[in-house]
Amino acid sequence: MNISDASRDSGLPAKTIRYYEDIGLVKPGRLENGYRDYSDDDLHKLRFLQRSRGLGFSVEDCRVLLSLYEDRNRASADVKQIAKTHLVEIERKIAELQSLQKTLSHLVDACQGDHRPHCPIINDLAG
Amino acid sequence: MNISDASRDSGLPAKTIRYYEDIGLVKPGRLENGYRDYSDDDLHKLRFLQRSRGLGFSVEDCRVLLSLYEDRNRASADVKQIAKTHLVEIERKIAELQSLQKTLSHLVDACQGDHRPHCPIINDLAG
DNA sequence: CATAGAGGTTCCAGCAACTGGAAGGTCAAG
DNA sequence: CTTGACCTTCCAGTTGCTGGAACCTCTATG
């Protein structure tokens, strides 16, 4: 299966698939003409990557998750640890963004938004 | 005032201050020995940048906000528009992260996290 | 006066995770 | 034979810094 079919199948752009090969995540075989040739196993990995990236795991996390995916002797504790750490980070980001949202929405509400220069947003930024 | 004092005053790392100069945000004068020399006006701008970056505005937004800050004839509507757009983006990110959080926390809860290979997280990622 | 250390300067490289584009090889259809 | 759609590699750019090397300058001290 060539790269554009692999792209359709996995939902990843061809550019991204090549990039994943560059960094050693999924290394397909090659045909005589030099074209990449994706096996079923490669396709599983690409789909796995698509989904784990979609859940916001870093590429390095994905690398580890992929190796756990392939490890029939894995301990689920190892997977859970990665996911938990990621979850904590997501929760931290949510809290951070909610704090920004609170501040900004107050400022936006307080601003008249007219042709005049007076602006609580600018005043706040000016400190 | 030299760069390390400007750094202390603004809360920005010296490296960042030099970077802001590189990209044309705050251009201090120079002393005879080549050292940067920050005026009160420069310091106001640096503080303004520190705060607007702290609210998550992009550097390009900050550039526009800074010019509005200096424009005595600004329309507050222009400021408000930038802030509103940013706010919408923040809210979009919050929603996205909350969706990830929901999925991930379910998966983490469902995983035993023991020495055995069975893992709902991996199963989900595998599709 | 020599020197050590704490500043300052410039410039180059690298981070994450791709993405775009150029230059060129390959293949099937008309 | 040519067109067009594939494929290949490689290089550069994105965002917003950050680290480091190599070198200059100033101040204090022996």
C-alpha cells in the first residue's frame, strides 16, 4: 500500500507519515521503484499514532506508547502512568486557560468598544 | 538603564528582551560602549509586553496592541476586537482540552494499572 | 598595573511537530 | 509522446524563545 492510501487509511497527511518515518516511528518497506510500501502492521501503527496524537500525547509519549502497544508483556501500569501524567498536564492547562478566560472576559465586558480611546483593556495591560 | 535592570523591572528575561528588539518591538538607545540603554518609555513597553504575553496574546497581537497603546487616537473598538478574538480562541482551546480530559480520565479510571498487559487505554488507541 | 569576575555584545543552533515548496523520478492513460 | 498524478529527497519556515560560544567592557581588589 502506497503512502497516499496509507494517508487515507490512517487520517494522517502524507507529509506527517514521512516525518514519522524520519524520526523512526513507522518504517515501511520499499518497492523496487523506491516507493514506500505500508504493511497491515504499519497501518495499525499509523492509526495508533493518529489516535494517540489526537488525545494530545507528545510524539515522544507516542513512541513509548507504541512500544507498549507492541509489547505483549507490557504492564498496564506503565501505560496508565503515561496517561495519568498527561491528564494532569491537561488539567493544568485547562486551569491556566480558565484563569486567562476569566480575566479577559471581564476586560472585554468592561470595554465600550467604540471610537473613543479610553480602554480598560489597554489600561490593564499598561499595569 | 541596562538590560539586566530592565529585565528585573519588567519581569522578562534579558534574552527575551533582546529578542523583542530583534523583531522590532522595543528598540532602546545605545551607550557609547554599545550597551543597551532603556528609557522609561521603553520600560513601559516592556512591562506592557510582559502583561499582554501573560494574557496569552501572540507576539503579533502584542505588536498591534502596543501600537494601540501608544496611539492617543485609538478606537477602543480595535482593542476590544483583538481581545474578543483571543478570548474565543481561548474558549475553543478550553473546550478541546476538556474533551480530551473527559476521554482520558475515563480511560485512566478503567485501567487497572497492574503488571498485566490488558489495558483499556491501549485498546482504545488501537481503535 | 594585572587580573578576576560580573556584566555586556553578537551570532548560531535547537526545541515541537509539522508544513510548504522546489526539483526531479515514475507510471498509467489517451 | 505527452500529460498529469503520483512518488522521491531535501531545505526552509513556522512560534517564541532559550542555550551556548566567542568575545568585549567595566569595576574592584591584590
